[in-house]
Amino acid sequence: MIITKKSKMTTKADAIYPAPYHQVKEAIIALHENNVGKAKDVLRTLSEMLPRLYGTSEGTQVLFFIEAIRKRLAPGAPELGNLYLMPDQGQQIKMFNFMASKFPLVSFAQDIINTACVQEIWNEKTVTILDIGIGMGQQIANILERLSISGFDGEKITVIGIEPSETSLDKAQSTLRDIAQQKRLPLQFMAINETIETLMSHSGWTSFEQQLKQAEVGKLIVNASFALHHTQPISHRVSLFRNIKKLKPALLTMIEPYADFVTSRLVDRFDNAWHHYGLTFQAIDQIDASDEEKYLVKQIFFSREIQDVLSKNGHRIEQFETGEQWIKRLKTAGFNPDIPKTIPTNISNCPFVSVKTFPDYIGLCVDGYPIISIITACL
């Protein structure tokens, strides 16, 4: 399914588990109309229906949306009994590794970005990679590995990691320095223990720009993987892109979930969430795993997101945007989309997810609808 630059991807929410969709939406409409009594009545009916859906994908989706509505009505309410046992911390680590091997959409998207980055910088003498939300540095580690394989013989690689978690930032620095030592790469690491919003505030960004001007930057790559949808307020997103433009990067790369959670209308946000997570869950249902493993993947990675999406506007963090919305912001800031020339067509272990090229971005799609946007842009 190819869409025009100006159009917006429609949803198929009402076609995903249609019976419970209409019942859950009834509760959402009641909330939208401030009819709390009716919302609670519908919620009670839905909760009574859950035992009949035990162990089904339909039941999992209903459960997570019921939980989200209950949390909105009573933020301190305890969790409902899950369809499977709640995972402990050890299981979370296990499920993370399991997700990476059985449902590797994140690593696949990063592979496309990393290939584009290495093609841009492998023969340069001086390279700087600014990574917004570097986490523990796994993506940059892969880029360094690829640069080594490509025969990079430059004089300097500077990695600037922006990350609010000090623990993750320390891990990223340690990991990247170890790889650089093993591969004999001339790495310099700059740690910025802040959110991008904090860095942009007051004189923070001006000071950062001055630091870069005084340093030998060379060819600059700016990367942000699953990081920018946290940027608050929304109006800061164009401002961020404008600030990045001032740095004159050779390439700006982004990976983001594809969904419109920015809309303030609860009913629209519900439709978009039911659509996005319904497609995502349908894909997870097709991986080679037990029903319990599939449930745990959904519970660990997505149930809290759904609660956030349906919470009150002033408290939301997971404000996803569609590829079209991100592209519009980038163009407003003066960037030009530049789709990579090298795009794999098959995803290992995921024949049920397709790779599609839309007018200005790449989409990882289920049933022809994107669930992840992969964006590369230049000046």
C-alpha cells in the first residue's frame, strides 16, 4: 500500500478483533464524554468476559486495554490477574533476548540505518556520530564493528552519546571503548547525561554547539532510534530538528514506531492504538514460540505503553507519530528525506512482516500497514 505525501495512513482498527473493539470503544466514548458511571459499567462487562478469552490473542489485547482504562479511572488501582504469570526481572532479560531473536524488527531497522551510516563515513578521515538516546550503545557498537570490517583507516571517530540514564551511559562508554580497543579504532567518547529536551533548554544547546565548533568534527552523523517520540512538548520537535540542522550533519537517521498518539482526542487515540498494537500482536502471534512466551513479549514490551496512550493528556510520554508526521516536521526544519539505496527485502524469522518504501520513508508493515518508520534525511 503506497500513500501520497500529503495523505495520512488510515487505520483498520474495527477489523482487528471487531467484537471486543466495539465494546472497548463504548467505554472509551463514555470516558470522552465524562460519563464515568457508564465507563465503569462497560468495563465490568468486559472484565466478566475475559475468562472466556483466556489464552487467546484477542483476550490479551482486551486485557491490556481494560487495564489502561482502569488505570485512567483509578491510577492507583492494582493490576488485574494476568492471563499468565507476571514475569520477574530475570524473565524480563530472557524476554528481551527472546524478542531480539524471534521478532527482530528493531535490529532489522537498525541494520538498514547502520548500513546507510557506514556507507556515508567509512572512507572519511574524521567522523563524529551524535546519538540521541544512545542507551547502552548497542547500535553504535554495530556501526563500529562494520567500520572495522569495511577497512576504516581514519584518524578520529568521536561518538557523542546523549542519554538520561547514567547507568546506561556508563555501559555504552565501556562497551564502545572495548570494541575500539579490540578493533584498533581511534575512538573518542563524549557522554552527555541529559535528555535532549534539557540540553535544548536555556543555554545548553548553545554551549553544545560551541563545543562542537571548537572540536574537529569532520563528517557528522546524527542518529535517534526510538528516542524522539519522548520529546516534550511536541512543539520542541521542529525546534530540535532546526538545532540539528545548524550542526550541518551529512545524514540524520531515525527509527520510530508508526502511530498517531499525538492527537488529543481520546477516541482517535484509542482507534490508533487498537490498530497499532493489534497489528503488532498479530505479527507476534506468528513467531515460532509458545503461547506463554508470546504473551510475555506483549506484556513486557507493550502493556504499559497502552496504559500511557490512554492516560490523560498532561501525563502521557509515549507520543508516537506517523512517518508522514515526522517527515513534515523534518521538511519544516529544512531537511530533505533521502531513502537509503540498500534496503533488504526479507526479515529473518519474520516472513509476516514486509518492507515497503513509501514516498519519503521506509515502513516495516503488517498486512500492508506500517508499524515502524525508518527515516533518513540530509540537508
